Amino acid sequence: MIRRSVVPALFTPPRYAHASVVEAGTRLAFLAGSVPLDADGELVGPGDHVAQARQVLANLEEQLKAVGSDLSLVAYTDVYVVADEPGPLSAVWAVVEESGLVTGASGPHSSTLIGVPTLGYTGQLVEITATAVVPD
């Protein structure tokens, strides 16, 4: 369903694929950014990138479940991290690596990790958008 590849002429990526190919005719889900809010709309983990990343991934799992998919069927993500140096990005990526996003049967998904100055909710440090396959 998803063919993931690492391009031999490029560097070997750390636990992500350079490309994910999904065959035409496959249903896809384009998910809004998953944010670190709990079911009551309260920010989880103020000031803590790792705690927020865990909540974001838990929320992403719920989004995927609601459309009939799961973390192993994610083809692509954008991971946004409020940071002005690489440390917080690495900490968030470690949480992503622990998740089902990089343990799917066909290998790690394709992703972009992006440091940004701010996100939409006060105190928000992490957000992940995703595109996933929805099996028949």
C-alpha cells in the first residue's frame, strides 16, 4: 500500500524515508495539525517539548483511529517545533522515533522536522500534520 524508499544517491536519513509512494486509487486522509491539548482543551506539558510531543502523538493516534487508519499507515508528516536551536528538535524527534510512525511494516514514514518561532496556541511547542492511507 505504501512503498517507502531511501534514495541511494543521497545521505542515509536517521529513521525516516526520503520518499513514500502511495498507489493511485488508495484513500488518503489529510489530517489537521495535531496539537498538545487534552480532551478539555487544556495545554499539556507547559514548557516541556517532550510532554507536548507525547500528547500530540496521542492526539494524532485518535485522529487516525477516527478515520480508520493508524500510525503505521502514515505516509508523511510535518513536525513543527518551537525552537531556536537543535536540542528541542532532537528531543521531539526522539519521541517521534519511539512512536509507531517509524515502526510500520514498510519502514519509517517520510517527514520534515521544522523549527518555528511560534505556533497557534499560547504555550504550544509542538504540532504534527500528517497524511495517511486509509485501508478499505
